[in-house]
Amino acid sequence: MSYLSWFEAHASKHRQIVDKLLAQGFDQEAIIDYFDFENMCEREPDFCPLYKEHRKCHDMEKLNCYLCACPNFRFNDEGFKTHEGITTFSHCSIDSKDGRQGRYGDAIHQDCSRCTVPHHRSYVQKHFDPEWKKIMKGCHN
């Protein structure tokens, strides 16, 4: 699956959940609360494949899943650059100290597994928009 196809599919799932919550009268704080990892595992088990195993993608106590797919993550399925036969397909726009570039054969991808930046409630509150794709607009080109 390409980054873009995952991104589009995820955006659709995210939109459906937010639309449902808005129709129920949820405000911004209630929507953010709803995206708490524990709640999402229980109420939206198909949102993330890890939910079925009750496994977090990041090792943190209070994981908020509203910004699953970080707005600082940049991807290009065609690649950004190639150097000595190795293509970079993704990177972090803020060069997070907890992220790293991983080489996988002839490809380089951003490894965000140790970075928790977008999963803190305060970060979600600061960047919240019911239109997830607006927040994520810089991710792909």
C-alpha cells in the first residue's frame, strides 16, 4: 500500500468518526477526548489495526489518536530524492529528536515510533480542526 492510499483511506475513516461525533453534538474537547487510545480501542476497533491487539504505536501513558499520521510527517510515493541508488520516501519536517531515518533495502523512510509529539492532548488542542486533511495538508505533494 502506498503512503497516499493509506492517507486517503485513513482520512475517510477519520472524517466518518468526526461527522458522527459532530452530529451527536460533541464539541472540540469531547471529540479530542473520544480519540483517547483506550476509548478508540473500545468504540472504534477498525480505525487502527493495532486496536484489536490493544497495542499502542507509541510508548506513552496517555496516547491521543486524533492526529494519527503526524502533520510533521512528509511523504512522496515517487520519492523526494535519490542518492547513490537509495530513495528517500519520507521525512520529518521538524526533524524531531526522537525520530530517525531508517534504511530498508534501497529506500529510506522516516521512523516515528519513538516520537510522541502529535499524540499529546495539548498538541492536538493546539492544532485541532474537524477537517483532519486541513491539519495534514503539508504531508504529501
